Amino acid sequence: MEGSGEFLQQLTEALSRRSQWLEKEQIPRLREVVQRYQNLFESIMSMLIKKGLLREDPYNYEQALTDITVPSDAPLADFENADEASYRIAAFRRQLKYILTELDFNLSSLKLRRLKKLSALLSYVNWSELNDTSSSPTTRAFARAFMKVLLGGDAMSAQILKEQETQIERAFHECKSIIADLVSYHRESWKAELRRAVLPSLSLEPAGAQGKREEILRAMRKAYGKEMEGRPWYPALAQELVAEEVESDAESRKERLLSSLAIPVPQPAVEKTVEKEGKQILMEAVRILSRPHEELITAVESLTETERLLLTRESGFGHTLRRLLGMGTREKADIHTYEIQYSEPALGTTKTEKVSFPQFAEETRKKATLLAAIAAGTGPAYKRLEGTAEVSLAGFVDKQLNELLLIHRRLASFNAFFQAKASQAAKQNVRGIKLELLAIRNSIVKANQRRHEFGERAETAKKKQQDGTRSGATQKSPA
């Protein structure tokens, strides 16, 4: 094919620069982050094993490995199959050890197929869904053991585990980002080889090629088999290449391709760096606050069902039960309004408040809907926040924090209230919402940390500005 020689040369040079950057900067960093991930995971496992929640695998721990293999994530035999979960986690630990001791960390070793396996392995325990509703059976089993420590009476262990969870989740996302860089390079490198070895023998003039995609792809596949025998064929990448050659926006596609291969250049420090970082911190707080939107819905629906069951039982048992529960004088009052208790740690006291449960439930659902719209990260609500001024965004974060704190407090109070009523009325438990409360609380704590970080940065910037003003005034004053 004629006319693509100049672009192929530019592409080759860009790939060469990119490969040097990946070998020098990203691949060593990938190994370092995987090592950090493994250290954190081993520390977490050490605590869970010591507490008897998981166990070492006594079989095949030193099994010889020859490549990355993701352990089974098939459904577990029963709800509390801790042994099977332990065996799977032990296999996962062996794989992490193999990666760090046997795998060659270089471009020629980390090809697309192996990168896909590495990404799947690091996602084996889904830290973004570390709860009892995860789609991964192994993650659910691991989360049950993990949450027993967080919800147990050992406050020190719980705090350590929470900090390690934050660090390992950060390491996980950093690994995925570097792997994405490597995958992108290998995709474009494969397409460059296809351009170099196959395209010269084909006629891909845009004027006549746009309606012959399937015919072109078949011809490319045939030529590829002859010119690059034994190499893997990627149909989706071949389709991308054809689009970059024959579509009406082919030139802009090629420009974007070259731009994606550019080496990131560290941005020089400028006067507005603190302001820019401040907004990024606030947006991170917004994203953290939006995470537990599903837990909010699950919690309020669970409490709604519990209230319905309790009211059904009460209507069946009649006046005697209402007197036992202290409700004899309230028969004409709103049966959905309750007097619930909450603690004031700062004062060391317990207070009460009357709350209409249906009204509270509706307000919580509205809050969950708002947070879900923000959590998508692409909708109008999120875009508006991105364009909001820093001061207004800080006010929005403060408002959401205060409202979520109130919702969390009332969810916990209603949960304790209904649990107590169920225990007195029927001597049996109803479903609690401890896991949901924990997820909401963790988001509040992490978002509040970002809010404080923003406040500290703003205060530092203000002091620097004041110091600069005073310094300037001193220089201008007469001796």
C-alpha cells in the first residue's frame, strides 16, 4: 500500500521511544508494586490465619509452576467452606510468589497473553467488591473472614487490617494502570508489524475500501499466515488497523494513535498547583462518598422488610404484646414513628429522637440515587461537579458528609431498635445490616480524610501567600 510510509516511520519511532520508557520506568515500577501487593497480602493472611479464620494449605505449597495460572473461582460447596477458600487463597499466594521469583519482568516476556493472565490474577481477590455480595465466590469467602476481624472486639487488629486494605487497593489500581500501558504498547506494536509485513501487498485506498471490510480482513489474515507464521492473530486489532487506514477520519485516528504513545512529561510546578491538587482531592472525596450507594439501598430495604415483619407480628398478638413493648398508649399515634437512641461520644451521653421511618427511608433512597448518578463518573451530575468552583465543591462535600453521617447514625439506631424488638417479640433474629453500616462508615472516614487534606493544603497556601505579602511590605518599608 502506498502513502503510509511516512506514518509507519513515525509510528516505529514512537514505539521505540515508548519501549525504552516502559523498560526503564514502568516495568521496574510494576515489579515493585507487585512486591508491595504481595507483602501486604501476606501480612493480612498472617493475621487471618493466627485468628483461625483461614488456614495454610498443607498440600503442594511448593508445587513447581511454569506459568501464571489463575486459581479456580467456581462456586464453593457450601456457605462456610473455609477450608476450600483457604486452599484457593494458598494457590493465589503461590502464584504471587512465582511472579516475583520466576517471571522475567521485561517487554519480551510480558506479552499480551501473559499480561491478560497477570491482570486476571491480581483481580482474583476483588478489593473493590470485598463484601458478602461480591460476584466472586472466593472473594465472598475471603471477605467473610476479613469482616470478622473488622467487626470483632479487637480494635487494634481491625484498624491495622483497614489500613492494609487501603494500601493494597491502592497497589492493585497502580498495577492495573501499568499493565494497561504495557497492553497498549503491545497492541500498537502488533499493528505496526501488520502494517510493515502485510499492508504493502494489499490495496487499501479509502475510496474503494470502505465497503469491503470483510474482504480486506480475509486477505490480511491470509497474508499474515504466510508472512508471520506462528504468530497470534488478533481480529479486533486488525479491524482497528483497517479503520485507521480507510475510514473518513483515518488521519485523526492516526494522530490519536501517535499521541497515545507519547512519553508522559512531568508537569513543571506552577503557582496554581496547590489549587489544582485541591480540586482533585475534593473530587476524590466525592467519588469515595458515592461508593456505598448500593449499601444504602440494601440497608434501608432490609430495615423496611424487618419493620413490616414486626408490625405483622404485633397485629397478630394484639394488645397484650403492645403493652409489653410499651406501646399501649400509642395506639392512635403513627405506628411508623419511633423513638430511637444514639450516643454522643463527645459528651459521653445517650440521646433519643423521634423519627418517621417511612420518611427516613424515602430520604435515604433519594440520597442513594444521587450518589449512584455521581458514582457512574460520566453523567451530568458528575460533569457539573467537575466544573464546580473549588469553594462550592468543598461546601458540597461538607453537606454530603454531614447528611451521610446522619443517615448512618439513624440506620444504626433503627437496626439496633428493630433487632431488640424482634428479640423480645419472637426470640429470634432478623437480618442485620452490620456489613452495610461498615461500608458506609468506611466511605465517610476516607472521604473525611480527603476533606481534611484539602483543608490543610488550603491553609498552607494561605500562609504562603500571607508570608509573601508581609515579605513584600517589609522590603518596601524605609530603613
